[in-house]
Amino acid sequence: MIDFKKFELENGLKVIVHKDSSTPIVAMNILYDVGARDEDPEKTGFAHLFEHLMFGGSENIPKYDLPLENAGGENNAFTNNDITNYYLTIPKQNLELAFWLESDRMNQLAFSPKSLDVQRNVVIEEFKQSYLNQPYGDVWLLLRPLAYKVHPYQWSTIGKDISHIENATMEDVKGFYDRFYNPSNAIMVIAGDVDVEQIKLLSEKWFAPITNKGFFKRELPEEPVQKEARALTVERDVPIDAIYKAYHICSRKDANYYATDLISDVLSNGNSSRLYTRLVKEQKLFSEINAYVTGDIDKGLLIVTGKLVKGIKMADAEKAILMEVELLGKTHIEKDELQKVKNKIESSLIFSETSALNKAMNLAYSELMGDADLINQEIGKYSAVTIDDILRISKNIFKAENSSTIYYYAKKQS
């Protein structure tokens, strides 16, 4: 059980405090409710660009990293389709420095042409290295727009096209900042050997004076139910053939999410999972195979990916995958098999609560999902999943018309 206290500043900043006296290190996590799904379809990649820009210096702090490192702190950030998350750890006695750093860049980020050029080039290089010049790197650039036709999950956090970041203007960037980087669009969590009154004083001192620069109301189009199977065949300079299958699933907030997540684990969590046992060890069709859910706040995907053993035909590999996934919608799984994946989930959730930083991140995300106390309800929700739930939801997911498939062939050597 993770105890916490919550309060909200007049400007809308939500603050959560978790006292953990076991460590002299305090974690600060600031989650901004903005991800790639909130971008203009003609100006994608901005949420990710901002993850970088926020380290480029603010009005009073030319180099964000320098004072933090001098105070014994560390920091990082990540962006996905739903959120942008900044986090740091710092010795308890230097905690106010973290408040200074984070409030200054929330309030007045420094927008210099040099900073924009530097970070733009970093992102462009990342686009090339991770997505264009890496084996199988373009899969998500192909699979997302195949699976999504209306919802903005159709592009990755890196963006639809490299030109969107290349052509980003100072006006574009400032507009994005004013719209999303506001106290009312953020959740701050402090976890460590602190007390609520201390955090209230620091929050009032450093964050209360910040006004909201802009406002946005999220009105995203809902992806229509897919009515026919989709497929794309590509040939690339890669060592072996691969297959990628995406099935539409419920949102992370849906009551059926927990069973859906367990379904992916039954298929592919560990060397005793179904796909590994039957398709790698026994039939030797794949050198590696995985299944996982994207866990998005809006309706997401269950993905099955596999690298074929050389000489195996794509049709045979796909047929074997279909037999396994469709079986889950035809036959009840054994109680022991379901309990095994529940136990794994439970142990990973407990392990994720061992550090102050992980607790800070999980509390922030739970609050975004509707209530920070969801962090304490997760294990119970997974435990409540029944054999009938697995059968019912599998039957609904693993339909041919609900699938999008990429047949990813290695170029034939001449």
C-alpha cells in the first residue's frame, strides 16, 4: 500500500506527496498531459522535440543540467503518444533546487534560435539513426498508419515525417509550449523523506506564481471499428524475414484492459509462454517471437512480432501464429496457466514500487488516469480476471478483420 497526500494550487497544478523515510534521495516527477496524439497532423514530432527543448535552458538558468549535477542530482525524460514525463532525483537537503529548476522552465523556457537548431538536429539525427538507418527501424512508421486511419495514434512520437521537425518555426514551437506546458496541464509528485507541509510551502513559493499561458481541450476523433483485414508487404535490407501483426484492443482505462494484458502474457511472457514453447522451441519457425499491449490511454493495440528462421515460409509462420492466438478465443485456458501470469504481473508491480522514483512516476500516471489511488488497486484488478474473461476478450480481439499485418521480407541477395 502506497500512502500519499494530494493538494492542488490555484493555478491548477496537482501535487502528490509520498513520504518514504528509507532513502536520503528525493524523487520529483512532473508529468505533462501532452503526447504525440495532441499534435497537428501536419506538424508532428513536437511533443518529442519539446522533451529535448526543455533541457535547453530557461530564462534564469542557461544550463539546466549543471546546477542539478553540482547538487548531486540526476534527471531524464521520456515522451510517448499520451504523455511527456520529466523526472529527477536529488539529495534531500538540496530539494529546493529542484523546485527552482522545474518551475523556471515551466514558467519561462528560453527560446533561442541556437537552442532550437541544436535540439532540432538532435531529433533529426535520432529519426535517421533509430527509424531510417536501423534494421526493422521503420516498422512503427508503417504499422501505425496501417492500423489507425482516423485517430492520431497513426504516427509515432518521432513524428510522421522528418520534414515536420526540419520545418518547425520558432512560432510553432512557442505556440506548442504556451498550449501545453502549463501548471493546469501538469501533475507533480514528490517522493522521499519529506512531509506535506514542507512540499506545500515549496510548491506555493515556486509554482503558485506561474500563470497558465494557454488552454486546450482534447477532442480527438475515435478510431472506427476495423471491418476488414489490412496487410502491407515490404522488402528491406535486413538479415531475416519478420512478421508484425496488430490487433485493436480497449483503452488503458477500460475494465477489460487487465485481462487483455494477461492475454499478451499468456502468449509471450517468458520461455514457458505459448508462442515461445510452440513456435520457437517445438516447431522452430521463429528465432524470436513476442506479444505485448501498447497500453495507450485511448484504444490501443496488441502486437505480435516474430523473426522467422531462415527458410521458413511467411505463410507457414503466419498460420502458426493465427492458430495460437485464435485458440485463446476457442478454449478455456487452465487455471494454473492463468495464475502463473498473474503471479508474474504481481511480482513486477511489487518490484516497481521499490524505488522512490518509480513510485513517483506511477503515482503521477495513476492520477492522470483518474485517481492516484489506482496504484494501490492494480494487483487486485489483475487478480480478479477470470478464465471466462480471457476467452471472451480473446474471441473479440483475434478476428481477421481486426488485424493489420506487415510482411517484412529480407532483400534477396543477387
